[in-house]
Amino acid sequence: MNRLQGRVAFITGAGSGIGRACAIRFAAEGARVVIAEVDGEKGEQAFRDVENATPNHALAVTTDVTDEASIEAALEEGVEKFGKIDLLINCAGGSLASDASVTDVDMSVWSHTIDLDLKGPFLCCRFGIPHLKRAGGGAIVNFTSVVALKGAFPGHVYSAAKGGIISLTQSLAGRYWRDNIRANAIAPGIVLSERVGERLGVDPAAPREQQIAAAMEQNNRLVDSRHPFGYGMPEDIADIALFLASDESRMVNGAVIPAEGGASFY
């Protein structure tokens, strides 16, 4: 239960979905967590969820990952509260239902998606890495997607952004190992977060197995009936992030971990 004892994690998008699951999981393993969330109400709820389970382990800071000043201020607030930042978990992101093929998509989708899904993690690394260096090293976990590993996704802007995350992560790994910083990425399949579950019509109050079964019945062309392990819950991905953030993965750097049940391979 102490795999992250003494660590401080700055987790973006931590008000819901994978980010919230990471905050709860990391705190349970001893880390202090900065819940960096653009929606202040969701951030406060996630803060209460963490504190109820592990008191004095969390801080909620309203943070817009597309805004440089907001990121800098949130990081500084985290350091003021907990003394350092040595884990950077870039969960904030998402796709738009209006995303489409390159010849059809409205360019407003480009601006929104690239800013949130690629520029956001880039800026968090830009301002977060100096804190990791001052802490003597640490780990970065970025989030790409199965859509960056196969060509069957109709939303070309989101695919481009998540493909960029792979290259960014590899570049970070190749540069900042000198500072005792590792950088890896996770490529989830279909994760039944609040947003995705609602889009798929899955009942969030249903047990885990029922939610996954309901999603699988749709036979999505990204993750279909051949990939029963390609559907999961935010907690499934949080477990992978925990491994990448901990010393257990000290020999893993520059990797992209597919968490999509083999959907990009068969």
C-alpha cells in the first residue's frame, strides 16, 4: 500500500474518469495528489473522494491545461502545499462527437482538440519538468489512445493529437533521462468514464461487468467482440499508471503501453 510513499503527483483532468481514478489510486499508495481540473465543482468532489479515503493527501486546484499561466499557478500551489512535484500525470483530454475525416471536419474541431489533447500535455511538461528536476527526478505518464495505433477511427483530429502524444513522449524520454526523469504513455481502448459511458448509453450505476457487457454489445469497430479485454473502467487504467509512476517500472522509458485488449494487433 506504499508504492508511492513520499511522492507528489500532479494529475490533470482529475475531476472525473481516468484522472479521478488515478488520484484515488495514487493516494491509496501513499502519494500526495494535486487534482488539477478545469471544472471546479468536479475537482472539489474528487478532492472529497480522495480525502474521505486518505485524509490529508489531496489538493484541488482549478486548472486550464490550455492556459500557460493557469498551469504555472497550479504547479506552484502544489509545491507550496506539498513541497515538490515529482510525478506528472497528463490525463486531461477528450474527443468531440463532431470530429470527422480530414476532408469533412470543421476546423473549429481542430483548434479545440489539438489545444486540449496535444498542446495541454505539452504545456504541462514544459512547466512541470523543471519541478521534477528540482525534486531530483520523477516520472511522466501521458495518455495517447488506441486510435493512434490503428486507422479505423473516423475522428482524424483526435487521432492526430493522440499520435502526437506518442512522439512527444518518446522525445521526452530521450531528453530527460539525464535528469532522472522517465516518460511513458498509455494507449487505452474503450474506457467507460462518465463521458464515454454516456455517449455509449451505458448505465453508470450498473455493476462493472454489466457496463462492460453493455458496451461490448455495440460491437464498436475500434474494439469489437474479438477484443473482450479492450473494454474497461477508469480504475483499470489507473493501475497501469500506478505501475509507470512507481519504481517498479524503473527500466521502462519511452514506452507506449497498449491497454486495448489487442485491438491494435488483431
